[in-house]
Amino acid sequence: EKFSQNTNLVENNTQNYNINQGVNAKYKFDEKGSELRFDTSLDYFETNGGQDYSTSFVIPTPIGFSGAGDWLNSRTLFASMLDFKYLFPKKFTLETGLKTSIQNFDSKTEYTITRNGITAKDAFRTNAFDYFENINAAYAQMSKSFGKYVLKTGARLENTVMKGHQTVPSDTTFSVNRTDLFPYIFFSRKLFKIASYDLRGYLIARRTISRPVYEYLNPFPRFVDQYIYEAGNPSLRPQFTNNIEANISFDERPIFAIGRNYVKDIFTSVVLQDKSDARVSYRTYQNLG
């Protein structure tokens, strides 16, 4: 027995705009390669989109509803970095640097819903969300060559400030202020040459971070069909990876590698039941492990 039959139509239209301006400069101290580098840039991204959808039921009762929405997302990113590299005698190299990035992200969505010929504001899907991110980092690394061998070790200290603020339909403010250390070490050996390119072996140990993108954080619901919608998770934590690896690389491109990754707080797509309506589910992201 057929209990339900319906037809869905969803149309999405999106326009993207991006402008970038940057300035960089380099000062060379000597002919060995010692230098001071400066780089700064400003990016602006804008996404302007719209969505129209309709659902028509045939079974159990002929009925239909439709909706429409418009959204405007804008992101401004400023980044600046200063790198210093100095080559000492006896093949000893010191590298250090500073980097800062400031990012603002604004998202506004307005939806309407039409039932029985009456159009009204869709309070569930209408949303306004602001996001601010500031990352400051300092790093230092040293390397030493011993004939065919190179040993390099260093660390990056990183401070992250994240603030999110949903104003419509309700306040879901969140704030993150954390400082993390990312050490690494690698040891390499020249194996042989192929067509003037070095084939080298590497032993590497490092810790890295992956941050959630804005779509993962933004809590506004996006219509998929009458049974499911998508929404971000403002409380999603960064993902950290500890990596140990041995590889053979040709022109700095690995052609064989073996290693182990230990990943904490993995970004995971999940489908959950809506707390207010058991017939509806939603897709979002959570941390696993």
C-alpha cells in the first residue's frame, strides 16, 4: 500500500564575486640566499544567491506549499606576513617569521513560505550570522646539512580567536580563544639523481590543525526537501593531526610513503532528527573521536 506520494522542485541560483589586492617585497642580504620577505594582501568575497522550491502532494491528500529565499554572504580577509632567512657558514640555516590574518564573515538569509495562497515570512529559515576570526602565528626553524643528509626542526606558535554571533532567529553566540604549539622535525637523505632531479628519502614527524570552514559553522537551515534540511554547527571544534611518515620523493613530490596519522575531533557529517518535528531530519557536522 502506498502511503505518500509527492513531487519536489528546487532551483538554486548563485553569483560569486571576488577581488584581491596584494603587495610583496624582498630584501637580499647576500648572494648565499639570506633574505627578508614581506607579503600583505586584502581579499573580498561576495556570494549572492536565491532559492525557490515547491512541494506537491498527491497522496494522501492533494495539497502543496512553496517557498523562496535570498541570501547574501560576504567575507573580508586581511593577511600579512614577515619572513626572515639567514644562511650561516657550515651549511646552517635559520628561518623565522610572523603572520597575522583577520577575517570577517557576514551571512544574511530571508525566506518566505506560501500555503493556501497566503505568503508569509519563514521564521525558521530566515537567519543573520556574523563571524570574526583572528589568527596570529610565530615560527622558527633551523636546518643543518651534513653531506647527503639534512636535518630540519622547528615549531609554530599559534593564537586563534574566533567569535560567531547569530542574531536572527535567536542568539547562538560562541567564542574561542586558544593558543597551540605545532612542533615538527624531519630528516632527509639524498638517494640519487634522475634527469638532474634529486630523489630523496624523508623521515617526518609533525602536528597540524584544520579549521572548520564557514559553511560548517553557520547555523542557518537550507531547504533540501520537505523531509530534510542542512544546517551548520557553531560549536564545531578544530581538527588536530599528529603525523609520522617516511617517504621517498622525486623533485619534492612523494612517490612512495608509509606512515601513521592520529586525528582528534574529526569533522563528520551526520544526519539528526529535528527535535521539534520527528518527521524531519537535518544534515550537520560534528566532531568524532
